[in-house]
Amino acid sequence: FSCEWEKANFRFREPYSDLGYALEAEKGGTRALLMAVQAHIITYLLFTRNTECTDLERLCSVSRRVQGEALAAALAETLWAAGGGGRAVVCLITTALHIAPRGDYTADNFTERIQLFEFSEKAAAQEFIFDHISCFKGEGSHGVILFLYSLLFSRTLKR
């Protein structure tokens, strides 16, 4: 992965601002993936989240917690669709190595530490993602790469 991909995570604009619902997206390769997730975030905030606010208020009165809930819902929804509606796989980074480099494979100190968590219910996947939202949002978390790996494993390499 390029430096741009390694630095990419899911960062929202300032909570309770006019753009509190919006992800920050740098120019380049990660932007397309971020914008696909952004569409699901807006859908969640406008049509799924239960609130008394009007449509515009739903987007402008977003707290940091609601940002995390919206991101978790968007990621789970996308992974669930990639898994054909029957499974979702979430990849997280651990401290332990799960793969030993061999042959032509060059260690990147990232891929070797990925652990897979498989879910057969979308709600369980969403709750798990929300509980580990800092793994996707945190500075230096490689959140976009983790999501890309999660998409690949949810979809399966065969499909």
C-alpha cells in the first residue's frame, strides 16, 4: 500500500457543525471507498436513526457518538452486502503475528497481524464494529485498509 493508503482512516468533520456528518477525504485512491461509505452514513442519519429532528437537523446535529454509530452502521451494511446477506467479516489488527513471511512474501508489519472476526448476523457485526470503532477512526489505525480487507474477506476471494 502507498503512504496515502497507510495514513487513511475514517475521519469526520467537527461534531455539531454544518458538516458534522461528512467524512474528510483526501485526493487520491482512498477517496472512492470513503465516498461509498459516506453514502451509507447519510442514509443511516436520514432514514434509519430514530430522532425527532428534521432532515437538515439530522445531519447538522451529529455528536461524536452518533458519528461512530453512523460509521459502524455504514461499514456493517456494506460488509453485509458484500457477503451476500449471509455473513460479514471484520478485520482488526492485533499485536500477535498470524502469518509468518515465507517465499516471495515481504512482511509489512500489518498484514501479518490481521485477525478475522466472522458474523452471521448484521446487527452483531454492527455492534462489534461500534465497540471497535477506534480501529477504523483512530489516527494511524489504517482504518481504510482494514475495511478493504474486511470487504474482500466478506465477499470471499472465490467470489
